[in-house]
Amino acid sequence: MGQEGGRGRRGRAYALAALLLAAHAAAGCASAEDAYREATLARRRGDPAGALELYARVLAADPRHAAAHVYTGYLLDREGDRDRAIVHYRAALAGRVAGDDQGRAVTVIALNNLAFALATGGGDLVEAERLSREALALSGERPGLLDTLAIVLLKRGRPAEARQIAQRAAELAPDDDGILETLADACLAMGDTEGARDVLREALAARPASAVRARELADRLEALDRRGVSATQAAP
Amino acid sequence: MSLTRRRLLALGAALAAPVPLGGCGGTLRTIPGSAITLRAGPMQGRLVARAEADLDDARRHLAAAFGPPPATPLEVRLVSAFSSPAGAGAAARYLPGQKVIEVRLAGGADLVGDARDFRACLWHEYVHFALHERAGDEPLPAWFDEGVAEHFGRYASGLAWQPDRGGEFLAAARAGRVPRLAEVDRLFYATDHARAFTAYAFAYTAAARLVARFGEDAPVAMADLVRQRYTVGGALRRLYATRLADFEADWQASLVARYAA
């Protein structure tokens, strides 16, 4: 999970983390649970370093605390430490709790985040697709999960499928600039530059949360416009 | 995103083990013709009767915009302290996972503030219940969740909207500093009460604008689509062909037009 080379997927990462308190593991000693609560508060305060330290305490007391593993992985991923993030996502999956709503929520996030990390970090794309589809099968379609699958399929060189899935994600969440950017990527991969341009314009119209993000999208659109002009000039 | 944080808070509360309330000699009463159970401690019979009347009013009033009341059982607890730490600063809260409303009573017996506040709290929390039921307990952004609860709950219960009591709302609106909806969501997690009041005030005005533009049934229609995994923005687009960003800009402009000098 986390950001992909400055593409600003932070929104989607947060959206998926939405289930995390629900996923708070029932097992564990009282001190681990106290530390877990404190860690969550630290994360909310915008103190990732403090949160990571507290999650480490949780895991020291309860090495199978799946939610603490997922959050640790998520925070590490956001910091760019993808390798360690993957270790924690895998640990969360190893300790998954079957048949429990909260355990299932943790599992879905771990599956999705691991799939995203593998797909965008040069990992095993076959495994990434399997994980991503498993997350969707467990949770039902959600925009963020569909987006991850679209990204995986793009990486696997299946842009038509990716486009179809990204379109569905964009229908459910038409204001998510990360999802719209995935759809633009799928359009480009299929040679539909005009379609990509339209989607990027829509992403800008959705007023991205940060000026940096808006600039990134505007730059991409401008680059496509320049390419379009060049192509027109080159035409006979 | 703050909607996430709001959801985290709500679900975190829902996960906590319920604390037995009422105890020996406490009151447990089901509102006739409803799936609502009221639970309170001993010597709170009058409060329970008042709560019953207020909730019955809320159910009837809300039916116009929300349709028939949810059939899901709801427990309303009048408590001296919440059963878990989440939302500790609030007078009342709704726990979606447990289908429980807790109203905290000052001193264990007095009403929250006064009778009007008590009624407003109950209506507000009941709207959360009804809205979450329509949304299938899918996450809702705080501005939407709280704003709808304020519009159909607190300010439909008889309490008058007073912009000057909305924390920093009036000063911000007068200065033309209307936040984005995502920023309103973040304000709900402020530690000081003034900023939380500000968040409720902005959220209320956003929900009121939504209803003014798209009709009384708009929030419920949107919640129905959220149940189908649309975001609130996705629901707005599908139902009313309107971008969330465009609605947001319109709401911001409406506040500036109304309050800015």
C-alpha cells in the first residue's frame, strides 16, 4: 500500500485502512490492547513514528496481533520501506482469523495491500493477482480493491480487463483521483490517448485534496496534450 | 482521510464489550410497536418515559424522509458513563456494530443539559441509526453522517439552529474561510470542543444544502447507494449527475453569500 512513486495513492490507502479498527484482534493481553489503542491514537494525531513504536510493543507482547501487523506494514509502506511492509502483511495473513467479521476485515486489507505492494514493487504478479482477487471475493466489490486489481492487471499486460475493472471502480468512486489515474493508465495502455485525457480532466475537476496532487495530474495531462500536438503535426 | 477516522472511531466503540446497565432494579422497556428497547438504571423511570416519547416522535417524524423505521432491534441506554473510551467527550453516541445508543446523564440522574437537549441528542443519535441501517453499516464520511443527523435530528427536534454557537463557524464563514468537506471531517477529531462544534456546524450546513438542492429524500437515496458500495460522491453523481467537488463549491459559495460581510 502507500504511495506509488509520488502518484499520491494516499487516499486509497486510508480508505482501506478504514476497516482496521473493526479488525482489531480480540486476542491478546490487556497491555497489548492498551498499546494498540495508543498506537491508533498516535497514528490519528499524525505521528507515524510514535505509532510504529507502539505497534512494535503490541507485537512484542502478542506476535500474532494481525491488526498491528497490518498497520505496521501500512505505515512502513507509506515511508517507502516496502520490503518490511511485505513481511508484516504476510505475518498478518499467517495469523488470520477465519469466520470472524473483524478478522476478515484485517485479512482483506492485508491481501489487498500485499497485492498492491507486490505489483508496484516488482514482485510476483501472479501472486499479486491471486491475492487481489481473494480480497475481492472476501469483501465484495469496493472501489479501492477494484483499483488494486486493475493495477495488477495492467502490470500483467492485460489492459482491456484492467480498463473494465477500473471503470467500475470509477463508477463507484468518481471523485477518487487515484482510481481515475488508474483508468487513464488503462486507456493509454490500450492506445486510447483521448480517453486518457478525458479521464485526467475529470480527475482534475474532482478537485484533488492537495495542490501537489493536482499539479501531478495537470502535468500528466499537459504531457498528453503535447504528445497529441506532436502527433497532429507529424500527420500527413 | 477523516471519514476513515470517523469510521475507525465508530467501529472501535462498537467492538468494546458492552457494560451491563441498569443493574438490579433498573428499567428495561420496549417501545410499543417498535424494535427499540430502553434501558436505564434504577430510579430513572421518568427519564425512560421521556425518552420513549421523544424516540417515538423521532421515528414518526423521520418516516417522511427515511421511510418506515428500521426493523433492526435498537437498544437505547441511559448511562452515567460510556461503556468504552471512544467518543468520551460526547454527550451521546451511536455504536453501529452493537446497534446501541448511549446517552450520558450528568450526575447519573439529570438530563443532558435540559429536556430540549436530551430530546435533540436522542433524535440526532436515532438518525445515525436509521442512516447507518440504510447504508448497511458501510462507512460514511463524517460531514455527511453528522450533518444529516444534525439536520434531521437535532434541528428537527425543536432546537433552533444558532450559527453563533457553532464554535468558530460564524467567524470562519464571515471571513469567507469555508473549509473543504474533507477538512470538516478532520475537524471532528479535534481535541478541543470549539473545533468540534465548528465541525458540526459546517456539517449541518452542508447537509441542509444537500437537502435544499436535491430534496428531503436525497440523503437516504444516497445511503442506499452507499450500501451498494458507492462512495457518497459516487451516489451524488449517479443520482443527481453532480460532482461532489461541484456540490462542495456550491455549498461553500452559499455560506459565503449568506454570512460574509
